[in-house]
Amino acid sequence: MKYLSTRGHAGRPEFCDILLGGLAPDGGLYLPETYPQVSRAELDAWRQLSYAELAFEILSKFITDIPPADLKAICDKTYTAAVYCHARPGDDTAEITPVHWLEDRKLGLLELSNGPTLAFKDMAMQLLGNLFEYVLDKRGQSINILGATSGDTGSAAEYAMRGKHGVRVFMLSPHGKMSAFQRAQMYSLQDDNIYNIAVTGMFDDAQDIVKAVSNDAAFKAQHKIGAVNSINWARVAAQIVYYFKGYFGATESNDQQVAFCVPSGNFGNICAGHIARMMGLPVAKLILATNENDVLDEFFRSGVYRPRKTAETHVTSSPSMDISKASNFERFVFDLVGRDPQKVAALWAEVDAGRAFDLSASADFARIGDFGFVSGASSHADRLATIRKVFEQYGVMIDTHTADGVKVAWERAAELPAGVPLLVLETALPVKFAETIREALGREPERPADLEGIERLPQRVEVMAPDVEAVKRFIVERVG
Ligand SMILES: Cc1ncc(COP(=O)(O)O)c(C=O)c1O
Ligand SMILES: N[C@@H](CCOP(=O)(O)O)C(=O)O
């Protein structure tokens, strides 16, 4: 499988090169030259598979430069019940990502947050940790990962990369904007290969720094800079598996369709759903849910993409979705405009100059319905009401991001064809956002025993202005 850049760069790398490279040299994002298709016979054969087996089948379609036996071993090593051990009490722990029905076979949660850091990122990030180690060992190389987090990517990446040979992680987080639990998860790590930098800005400032460093080809090559954010295709590829697993969990036959509602920020998770649908997974609708930072909801309703500036980005009680410039949206727009890299490059020249673009009158936007997206937004009050309602009606405690999803799912469910089950992707567990859970329910969230007292551990973090050169200096001083 060869890959191309959304902005047209001529190289046609294979998977292992883009795993280590992250962003394309022209600043675009990598996508497969064509989306592999899944046949009915494959769907029939895959229905019974475990998560590890399914991941292997799907990833084999995208990764053709790792021998199948090695890829199988990496999937088996990654997806074990011991790693995904934070299941909701009473759920089938052997299944790794079970569906927890709220309304029988109608509305359910796809439990993706049972991994080490209690967020959906773990499912993909644990695989990336093992893929990096495998490829670096084979090539005798090392990598310095520069990442940005609004709260969950950071800890998921750091837990996945701790102790991996040849890997250092430099993670930028928004100073003072994450929950106490999220800060503790990252900043309490004392491993030699983990560096936390809190920037005095929002996630988008941190992500801009990551892209600026990555776009400095000489610095990137000299200091072996890599990425773990969903700008790295490997993250999106690993996230595609969620949708197939969710489909099999929610349906009884491959004649059925399913719908997904996805709490969204950087558009990485739902982008994987879009690709699963393009591969032939029977997905009736992809429902995108935002919080008060509603740039993406605005686009799907109006055709106008208007990234907000830092000062206009709200600090909310679903902080991991406090994103106003969604990196992966570029991947979707590439498909929307007929995979025309010149059009994408022109649109992102506007975005990079701090401006909006408007596709509302274009023939491309006229086809938006073909992609199955609908959207909605949620507020702090909605979040509290949804957390309460789900707890009172179904006895289930959900986190603030999942609550944004459930709120929008309820709003849009009536538009689905009759009999289509709707899964909300559970993107984190409630203990990560205890303050809001207390506000909603007047009680403490459930806390896994192994994460008891994490907020009291000593923390190690460097606070810095959002300055590309300062971040580069920090890296150089540590890697030599
Ligand atoms: C808990 C949670 N929910 C939702 C999101 C949004 O996902 P994405 O950025 O892939 O759209 C994130 C961030 O990735 C997250 O951490
Ligand atoms: N929501 C994420 C930020 C987006 O990160 P990505 O790695 O999925 O691109 C976070 O919680 O850090």
C-alpha cells in the first residue's frame, strides 16, 4: 500500500516510513492512495474475531511493508485483556471493547476507554508504541516524538511509550486547562524518556508548534522528530478498527446498518469512521458532536470552516475537545473535493493564514450528503443534564465528552432509518473529570483501584510560552 499527501507531494511512501515521518513534507496529511474495500465474505468471516484478530485483518490492508506474521504478533501483543482491564463492572472483560446498551439494541455506548489511561486513545496508542519499537529496532534508529494534547493524547502516548527503546516523548499541553486527573496522569511520570511541557495557550497553539517543528525539514531530519497525534496516519488506521468492532457488537447480521455518534475535536476519531464507511462498512450515519467549540458543527451545517483564534476558544468541562482547528478535517475535505490536492492546498493556505473558507456554494459541498455526516453541539448545561439523565435512567456514569455525544445522539436519532442501532463512542471514563461529575451527580466518580491517589504524586513539568524556537531549544538540550 502506497500513501499520498493531501497537498500533493510527489513521494509515494509506504506505511513504515510515514509511521516515523508523521506529517508529509508539504505540510499535508497522508492517506492511502485508494481505500481498500471490504467484501461481504470478509465481513462474514470477521464477525466472530477477537479485537486482536480483527485489528490484524484490517491493518493488513493498510500495512504491506511489515511481514504478516510480525504484524500479527504486534496485534496479539497489544490487544490483551490485561492491558484493557478497566472495564465497567459487570461488562465482559474478555471482549476489550464491549457495547454497553442503554436502550436495548437501540442506543449503546461503545466502550473504548478501558485501557491504561481511561481514554479511547489507548486503543490506538498502545499499538503505535509497539509499532514504533518494532520498526526502530529493525532499522537500528531512534525517534524523538513531539506531540500536542488537550488532555488525553498526552497520557495515552506517554503510557504507551514509557520504557520503549529508541523513543523519547516531548508532549505539549495547555497550561492550566486540563483536569486535575489528566495533569496528574502525565506530569507524575518520572521516566527518563518522557518530557512534559505546559504551554501558556490552548491545544491549537501546541498543535501549531508541532506542525511548525515538523515543517522544518532540516530540524526534523537532524533531530529525528516523529508524531503521535492523529496527524500520524498510523493513529487513524488503528482507530478504523473501533468502527468494525462496534458494528459487529451492535448488529446481528451483516445485512444491518449501524450509526455512530462521535464526540469530536481534532476530527481524528470520526475520520477513522469515515474511512471505515468508505471501505464498505454499512454505516447509515456518522453523527459528529462538539462542545461549545463548535467549528465542525458549523461546517457540517453551513459549509463554512471558520477556525477560531486562541482567545475565542472556550475552556470547557469537556476539555479534550477544546479544539478550534481540527487537523484531520483536512483528510475528510480531501475526499470531499474529489481528492484534488491543489484544492486542498489552496483551502489550507487560507486556514494557515488565519482565515476561514466557504464551500457552501460549491458542487463539492452539494455532495456532502453522500458522506453520511450530520452534527450537533453541546454546552456545559447539556453535559450536566445528560450525565444526570443517563445515571438516573440507566444507572450508568458517563464522562463529560461522552455526554456531549449522548446529547447529540438523542437529538439526531429520529433521523435514522428504523431499526438502525446507534452507538455513542465512549471516549473517556468519568474519573478523569471528577469536578463536573460531582457538579452533575453530587457524588464521586468510580475510580479504578490502580489509579487511587494519582493526584497526590509528585509532578514534573516545564512551563513555557507557545514559542516554536523555545520548544526546539528544549528538545536540542535534551537530545544533544
Ligand atoms: C475524551 C475525548 N473525547 C473526544 C475527543 C475528540 O476526538 P478527536 O480529536 O479524535 O476528534 C478527544 C480528543 O481526542 C478526547 O480525548
Ligand atoms: N483530544 C486530544 C487532542 C487531539 O489529539 P489527536 O492526537 O487525536 O490528534 C487530546 O486529548 O489530547
